[in-house]
Amino acid sequence: MIRAVIARLGGAAACLSRRVRSAPARTMLILGLLGAMPLVVLTPPLQVPDEAQHFARAYELSELKPWGQVRQGVAGDELPASLAAFTLHFLGTSALHLDRAVTAEPLARTLRDLSRKLRPGEKVFVNFAGAAPYSPLPYAPQVLGIALGRLLGLSPLGLFYVARMCNALAAVAALALAVRLVPFGGIALGFVGLLPMGLYEYASRSPDAMTIASVTLFTALTLRAAMAGGWLWREAALAILAGAVFCSLKPVYAPVLLVGAAPAILRPVAMAGALRRHAAIAALALGVALLWLLSSRAAFVAPAPDVAPAAQIRHIAEAPGTYLLVVLISFFYNIVPLFKAAAGVLGWDNIELGGTFYWVALAGLAGAVGSIQLEATRLSRAAACWALAMVAACFFLVMTAMYLIWTPVGALYVGGVQGRYFLPVLPLAALALGALLPRRAPGRLFAGLPVALVALVLAGIAVTDWTVASRYAVF
């Protein structure tokens, strides 16, 4: 009797595994929507880091004003006074960088704010210095949502929710498209892209949602072209757009542009044409980013009084070896909290999902990497090592950016680094690590990995929703 039940369960799991493996993009699209859409409403307004600044920046862009203003050392713009009141109501302050306590935010009380009028003609200067120089590209879904909401006469809270929803839909759709296009490891890529921290960002007003999604999509496109030996023009155009999105906002991920060039670099004579195409795509994406960065320099304001990027660069140049040691020590000393934050530390980086969950997430990541052993087609070892080198370059650039912008000159640590900054390149790291493992035949253990990973995503969604609802006393 027991053996019969186990056999039936095993057969059902094998059938489900085949379905997941045959349609991974559809599976990840459904899981992404199940994970992100409830968080659009469950997460109280402005309870994602810097969400108030991003709301202000997106509204500014919806008025077709691409550049912010600087007044008395403060970057921002003239926006409806109701938006400033919205921030004060839900955060209790307009200060940009303070520790935010976790307080009860019942949904019924939140929704009463839908009656607040926008009054677009009554304007005040709003400080959003952290977002003022940001590129419009990753805000595009939010801007479209806000523009539509303004036509419909929605309140600030209504605009806020519509923008969150558009952000979530765009990010999840981009992730599903990446899973569809990637030539191997689609399930692994989807699992990493659906970690609770990623879902929390997708369902927010943060441009990090489209940064994560665009890096993941570019990764899929460039690996597809590299393994196919060339680019289709539509995929090349999409890759340029995706590269421009993340490079114009976070140029620290620019090494991802070089990942697909590995086969051409390894065989320069046979792959000269492919190398030129990869170089053209990278150059166009970087060109768009560079144009934006140059045009928005005037809106950059140092986030702290003891920060001086130019002086910090001089300090690094005087002792590059010491600086490299500082980066390595800062990263590895904080590797546990960085991993936990990348997997899921919600709110203003102050709501953990429970110690047991992080072990489960670590096991899931190991399973995602291991699932690539089943793939008949994957990166060569040399190309995988090259991809990991580009991931390491991104890690180094992230640490360097935080050292320049958030750390006092000459400090022996890197300040302000958060685990979510590494989410965009985790899918690439998983695919490359999996390609270095020996191939395995799909035995019983490995054949069940796709089902197990889907189950872990669902468990992560349930834990995330429960944690958010309970910590904020949403119901």
C-alpha cells in the first residue's frame, strides 16, 4: 500500500517535472505574478528603501521633465504639494536617510488615503536628491502608469499603487522572457530571479526592479547569441535597450555586456564577425548610458557631508593594493548578512524572514545550480570562467561605487553595501557555476529538482506574504 502511494507520488512528480521543464517561461510568469502582485498592496506605502524619492522622480518624469533641479545644494523639483503630504503621512518625515521603524500599517487605514486629492496645480519643491540624477529608462513602466492615473484623476495613493503594479508587471514579464530565451538553465535563472528580495523589489516603486529584470534579460540574450554564433536583429535591438536600461542607472553592471563575447574572444579568427556584433551592441548600450550620465551631472548631490568622490579616487590611486584588501575584507566579513539581504530582508532592511528560511534559500540556490547538470547544452568551461570573472568585476564595481559615494575618505571599510545590489548578477553566477559542474543523467534525485525549485518559490512567496502582513499588522 505504502509502496503504491510512493510510486504514484513519484509518477506525479515526474509528470509535473516534465511540464515545468517543457514550459519554464510560463511557469515562472505565473509564479512571478503570484509572488509580486499581492505585495503591491500588502507592502505599506513607502516601506521599500527610498520609495518616496522614486515616487517623486517618476512623477517628475510623467510631467515630461527629464532633469531635476538643484536649489541650495538640494536636488529635486517642483511637484504637487499633495505628494509631499503623502510622504509625511506615511513616513512621518521628509528626511531622506534615517532608520525607519516597523510600525502597524492596517490596510483599511491605508486605503482611506484614496480620498486625498492630487491637486496638481499646488506645488512645492520636493527633495529627492538620491533619485534626481537617475535615468528615465528604468522608470518607464511607472511613468506610463502615473500618466494614465493622472488622466483618470487618481489620488496620490492611487497613483502609487498603479505605478507599483506597472513596475511589477514589467519586471515579471521581462524575467519570463529571459527564461524563454536563455539557451539553458531557464528554471535555475527563474528561481534566482524569484527570490523574495527580488519579488519585493518588483512590487515596489524602486527602479531596482527594472535593473534586475534588464540585467537578467540581457544575460539570457547574450548567452543565446553566443551559443548560436550570432545575433538576430530583433534580439540585438532588445539587448541594446536592456543594456541601456541598466547601464544608464547602474553602470557598475556594465561588465555583463562582455559576457557573450567569450566564444568570439577565445576563437577570434573564426568568430570575428560575432565579436564585432557584440562590441557594437555593448558600445551602443554604453553610449546611451554615457549620454545620460553626462547630461545629468548637474543633478548629482553628495549624499553625506563627509563624502568626497574625487578625494576618494585620489586615495585609491595612492594605494590600490590597500584598497583591494579593503574591498575583499569588507565583502567577506559581511558575506552572511549580504546573503541574507539578497535572499530577503524586507522593509527598510529591517524585517528578516526567519533563520530557517535562509538555509532553505541556500539549499534552493544550490539546487538551481545543480539542475544545470541535467542540461545537454550549456557554456563551455572557458566561457563559464569568463562569465564568473565578469560577475566578480560587477561585485568589485558595486563595492567601489559605495566606497566613492557612501564612505568617508580613506576609510578602512566599504559602507552602505546592501545584498540586493548583487541580485542582478546572481542568475548569471548560477548559470556559470552550473556549467562548471560535471554533466549527470537525470536520475530520480535530479529529475525532481524542477518540482522542488517550484515548491521552494511557492514557499518563499507564502513566507514573504505572511511576514509582511504580520509585521505591519496589515489585516
